[in-house]
Amino acid sequence: MSAWDQFHLIGPVVVLFGGAGALLTWDLVQPRRAPVLALALLTLAAAFGYTLWHALTGSAGTAFDGAVVMDRFALFFAFLLIAVAAAVTVAATEFARRSDNAAEFYALLLVATGAMVLLTQANDLVSVFIALETTAIAQFVLAGIGRDARSSEAGLKYLLTGAVSAAVLLYGFALLFGLAGTTALPGIAAYVAAGHEETRLALILAFVLVAAGLGFKMATAPFHAWVPDVYQGAPTPVTSFLAVASKAAAFAVVLRVFYAGLGGGGTIISHDWSALFAVVAGVSMTFGNTAAILQTDVKRLLAYSSIAQAGNIAVGLAAVAAGSTIGPSGVLFFLGTYTAANLGVFIAVIAVSERIGSDEMRDYAGLLRRSPWLASILVLCLLSLTGIPPTAGFLAKLYIFNGAVQAGEPWLVWLVVVAVLNTAVSAFYYLRWARTIVLDEPLEGTSITAALPVQGLLTLAAAGVLFFGLVPAPLISAAQRAAEALQ
Amino acid sequence: MLTLFLLLPATGAALLAITRRADEARAKWIALIFSSLAFALSVLIFVRFDPDIAGYQFVDRFTWINTHQSGFTVQYALGVDGLSAPMVLLTGLLSLASVLVSWRVELRPREYYAWLLLLESAVGGVFMSLDLIQFFLFWELELLPMYLLISIWGTGRKEYSAMKFVLFTIVGSAFMLVGFLVLGLAGGSFDIAVLTAQPPQQALVPLSLVFWAVMAAFLVKLPVVPFHTWLPDAHTDAPTAVSVLLAGVLLKMGGYGILRIALPILPGEARDFRVLLAAIAAVSVVYGAILTLQQRDLKRLIAYSSVSHMGYVLLGVATMGAVGLSGAALQMFTHGTITGLLFITVGLIYDRTHTRQLPELSGLLHRLPVLGTVTIVAGLAALGLPGLSGFVAEITVFLGALDAHPAATITSVFGVVLAAGYILWALQRVFTGPPAARWAQLTDATAWWERTVMAGMVLAIVAVGVYPALLTTAVESGVAPIAAIVGAG
């Protein structure tokens, strides 16, 4: 395979990194006069086009001695991540205009996106780690880019916890390498499938460490401590990127490492990692939802709710581990719909905080009358996060929970009981927010209008939430083909 | 045809959503047109329904969700049998009635009618679903309209009541969902007909747990003591039309779910627990009636009487025999019309007097002859006067239950005595006695919409009371297969 062919397989990543470089260079030559927004969007469009090209030509294969792989699984996430980055780019226009380092902001966003796409393609522990750290470093800076005390605190907290988790992850990787004698995921899969009983405990330890390191990225309990402060302190566009893109990429790599590396059910440790994720899921959901009830700041509320939602996805991971055939596609379907709904909520929150300069829930009172379109979409996306029909969130939860029951393990039924009761708890705070928007008297009568592109984004998110709630077939079949690529 | 019944109100709601705010006066006419069409269609469905044909009729079916691997196939499947056809008719009738009694709603009418119509679609969907997941979807779909209707257009502690309603329902249905998923795995399908034909013999968790998980949602919805506390709050604070729908059709979702899903799919467990169910029923009947006796608010009084009356439904269910099950199904229909009418008249009286406190009301029959007479008719029907529909249903339940559960039946008969007590007492307080000067200015129900809705409801009550076969032929054909399954052991 020629060098060109190898780079072709990671083409979208190259485009994103290249775009970031070009953006910074232009800004260096002509400070503050570079068309940074246009350049960022152009880069994302090019990367999207490249991904589309891969999808249409059915590209598949490995490159760089098996370090990266191009398959439908990677394509699924490439589309998702680039779309999220584009949405955040547009939604952050006003934030970037006020900021004196807009170029750095967009460049870092592109770097982080590129690294995430690479992460979903990584097929080797080394490339996983490199992509993960590139993502993380870009995001540390992004979290601290606001330059106020809170943003700096957020950046520092994120950096410190990130460093610890990277160390833990690396330790797990080292153990895996020591056991399997290779860093390639297929090699590790072969080792696990061979069923070396004598090293079972070491293998479990290795995977617990890996799960802990990645748990930080997924924002599952008990590795969630950074989430509320970082989500609240970071500039809202950055928060939305962390909550949507970073989380999706984290689950992608977890699926790749655990599912491709360990196979579904039937290996010597599949019960152990199923139990591991079941506990993580139960704790994340219960803790996240309980804490979210108490929040009055919407960004903190979203932070805790995102911990709870990560718990929902972890239910899917536990099902995957237990050998549920529809488990993997359930996780992908959930991530797809969660992205649309969560993005819709965050874009609305960005638009509101740009206008009224507050993230307090009481300032959302009567938003429906101040900004009917934006408020309706925000409420719709909140309903989707709760899981109320006919939104896509309803089907997503149903898909994951059904996947867990279909795994055929009695104790997963109890996990689903915990999960559905948590849904009831989450309904309480999501609906309370929705109620504030719809029912309460507005504090001020002035109307709030979002910029036209932002309204377009919101409409797209709402359309996605409704469309996939009523006609889920296209997304389900995409998720299934992506999941099948892992087997 | 059944899809059309769901689409009509939904289309009306969509049309209302895009109506300009300036045209709000038109909102009620749009709602009236679409709910009338839906009612006409429900009548057509009921009339065209042939009780001699076994199985579901007018079936609309396609695969909605399918995965390459097995395990997650959800159908869009609608159909009616003798059990659901009356429920669909009831939904059509009461939805139209609720639009009519809302004729004077001034606050955000566009949204109000849109949610009301959406509620009709959701409830209709519950009664026609032939797939467990689809059933659950419609079951949950009803939450949001109810929440908003109570919390925006209600009175009193409306937001508290609305949230209480939502949380009770959602916790109950959470268990139901897990039960459905386990059943789906055990039976290899979510299709109700498939599961009914071959009830699962074993599942991941003991079937008795599955039974109670599924029943949790239904018992909360019905509601039975001790899960009834959401009902009086929701009723008292809801606007009239919503009370009508809540008592008239939403509670029936619980009874319908038991008959359609819990009994035929888990017959063994249902039989095992029938004594417990009968005991719960008897407690609900008597305790509900005792609570009713203590109420001073007219609307709360009717709300508590619903708890008592829905206890008869559960008692009929607990017999697991054809007669008792027919009685339960009849009771659902008749309670829907009777209590619906009571809420309508109480709402209309409240519109005039602005109080529902029994001690303040007196001698209203002099001022409100029409309203008063209609309320008295409905009240007498509620206490089971022969010739009116309540009698038919209750006597059928008792006939069916006497052999199966003598103790519970005899206890429940006291509920009838108490019902006579609280209804006659309330009617006497409100309508007879010296006409208070304070109410001298009241005007009777004269508006066309008031008279139409009352006439229609009285007609339904009297027709079933005088000629029960109108309903019983259909109902018996619907419960016969269920009784055959559940009574076999």
C-alpha cells in the first residue's frame, strides 16, 4: 500500500489538521483579519466531503501497519463528530467575535475534531493513546480559553484529572501489552479469545484500569468529579463540544477497545466487564440524576444530566459485554439521537446566555413568550433527553434497555429496572426546566431572537429529534452497519 | 380506518399549531370539526364492528422498527375487538364532549385545543395497539398533553397536581416497560396476539414479578388504593374537560391494559393472585366510598367516587370468568359516560356559582332545572339505579364475582350502599332545600353546546341502561377469548 493510500484512509483527519494549521498561519500573518470562521467552516465542509467520499466508495482497510482502520464504524462517528464541530462553530460565532483569540479557538476545535476522528479509527493501543491525548490537550486549552477565573479553573481542573486518568489508562495498556505481547487490538482480541485462564485476573485488572481511564472521558461515575466544574466554567460553546463530541468519541473508543478487543459474550472475562459496566451505569445514573435535581444553573444541570446519560449508555455497554446482538447498534443509535437532542439544548443555551448573560434556570422563565421558536425547540430536545415519545430519545432508551434485556441475563433486568426508575427521576428536573420555560411569567418582556444561522441549527436539531423519533429506520440501519464492522 | 381515527385529531392539533395567533377565535371550531369527525368515525367503527368474527378487525399493520439481528422488531399494528371497540367509541364521544364543554376557554385557546386533540390521539392509540411497544409509546404519549392541560389551564395547586400525576404514571409505566421487554424476550415477539396465543411459560425473572411489574402501571392508572392519591388532586385542579377525559377514558386505560395484556399474556400468574386482586378491589371500593363520604368539594367527591367505582372493574377482573370480565368491561364504559357527565355538570355549575363547596350550595334545582335534572340522572346512574347503565354493569360484576370471591363481593356491595349515601346526600344538599338568595341570579344551561353535550351523554346512559345488548354483544365477544385463556386453569 502506497503512502498516498495510507494517508487517503485518514484523509478527513489530515484535512482537519491541515485546516487548523492554515488557520493559525493566516492569523499569524494577518492578525485579526484572517477570515477564521469561513476557513474553519470550509475545513469542516472539506472533511465532511472527504468522509462522504469514503462512504460512497465503500473504503475499508487498515493503514500504518494496522494502527488505524477505516470501516463503517469509523465513518459513522466521523460524520457525527464533524457535524457536531460544524454546529459548535456556527453557534460560537458571537463568542468568537468577542474573544481576542478566535483563531486559536477555531484551530483547537479543528485539531480536537481531527484527533477524535482519528480516535474512532485507532486500532492499536498506541494510536488510541496518541489520538486520545491530542484530543485532550486541545480540549484543556479550549476549556481555559475564556480567560476569566472560572474558565482558567475549569481548564486546570480538566488538565489535572486528565493527566491522572491518562496515567491510569497507560498503566492498563502496559498490562495488556505485557499479557498479549502486542498493542494491536486484533492481537489482543486473539489473546482474549484463546482463553488463558492463568492470566484471567491480570486481564481483568488491565481492563479495569482501561475502563477507569476511559471513564474520565465518558464522564461516568466515579470518574465524573471534574464534569460539573468544567462544564460550568468553560465557555458554553466549549462545554457543548465537550458534552457532545468528546463524549461520543469516548464511547466510540470504548466500543472499539472493549467490543473489538474482547468480542461480545463468551470470552473468559465477558461476565466481568459486563458487571463492571453495569455497576458504572447504575452509579452514574443514580448519582447524576439525584445531583441534577438540586441544580439551579442550567450548565451544571446539564453536566449532571450528562453523567446520568453516560450511565444510560453504559447500560448498553453492559449489554454488549453480555453478548446482546443488538447492544452495539443500540449504543450507536443512542449516541446519534443524544447528539441531536443535546446539541439542540446547548445551542439554545448558548443563544440565551449571549442575550441575557445568565445561565440561571429562573432566567428561563417564560422563554416561550420571549422567543417562541427557540423555546419550543429547547423543550422538544429536553423531552427527547427525558425519553418521552414521539421524540428520538424515547426510542434510543427503549433500544438500549431492550438490548440489555435481550442479552438474557437476569441481573441485567434489574439494571434496567434501575435505569427506568432513573428515567422517572430525570423527568422531574427536565420537566421542571421545561415548565419554567412554558409556564412561568417572564421576568422581562423583551423578546430574544437568535441569529439566523443559529435558528437554522436549532431547526435541524429539532428535525432530527422528531424525524428519528418517527422514522428511525435510516439511523438504525446506519448504526447496525457500523456496529457490524466491529465484529 | 383506525389509523384515520388517530390521524384526525392529530391533524387538527397540527392545524391549530400553525394557526396564526390572530385567528384564535377559530381554534374551537377547528377542534370541534376534527373531534366531531373522529367521533363519527368511532361510531362507524363501532357499528361496522362484527362481534361474530373472532380476532381483531380493521387491522392496519406494518413493521415500524426492524433490526438485522433478531430482538428488536416493533410493529405499527392497530386493530379492534369487542373489548376495544366500545373504548374507541367512548374516546370519540368524550373527546367531543370535552371540546364542547371547553367552549368558553379564553386562555391560549389554540394550544389548549391542540393538546386536547393530541390527548385523544394518544388515548385512542392505547386502545387500538396490538403491539406492546406501540402500546407503551401511546401510553407515554398521553403524559405531556395531560401535564400541560392541568398545569396551564387548571386551578388551585395545579402545578403540584400535574407533576404528581406525571410522576405516579411514569414510575408505574417504568415497571411496565421492563415487564414488556422481558415478555418480548420470553415470547420472541412484542405482538400482543402472538403472546396471547402462546403465553410465555418462563422468563429471565420469575413470571410473578413480570406480572406485578406490568400491573404496577395499570393499578396506578385505574387507580386502586393505595396508589390513588394522585387522582383527587389531578381531578380537583384540572379544567372540566380534562377531568372528563381523565375519569372517562384515561382511567380506563388501566382496566383495559389488565384485560388486554396482563390477563391473557400472564394467565397463570393472574390466577395465582386473583384472591389478592379481589381483596385490593374490595378495599378500593369500600375505602374509596368512605373517603367520598367525607368530601365537601363536589369535584373531589366525584373523584373519590371514581376510586370506588373502578374497584368494581378490578373485582370483575379478579373473577377471571366470562361474566365478571364482561362486567368489568361494561363498568369501564358506563363509568366513563356517567362520571364524564357528572364532571360536565359540576363544571357547568361551577362556571355559574364559582364554588364547589357543598355547604355553600343549596336549592339549585329551582334556578337550574335542566342542569339539576341532568345531574340527578347522572347521579342516580352512578349509584346503580335500574334502567340506567350503571346498574347493568354493576349487577354483571356482582353476578360474576359472587361465586369466585363471595367475601370480597359482599364487602363490595356495601360500596353500593355507601354510594347511595354519598350521592343522594350530595344531590340533596346541592339541589333541594331552600333556594339561597345568593344564587338567585343563576341562569340555566341554555347555550347550544351545553345542551348538546348533556343530551348526548344522557342518551348514552339511558340507551345502555334500557337496551344493554347494544354494548354487551360486543363486549362479550371481546372477553370470551380472554376468559377462555385465563379461566382454563
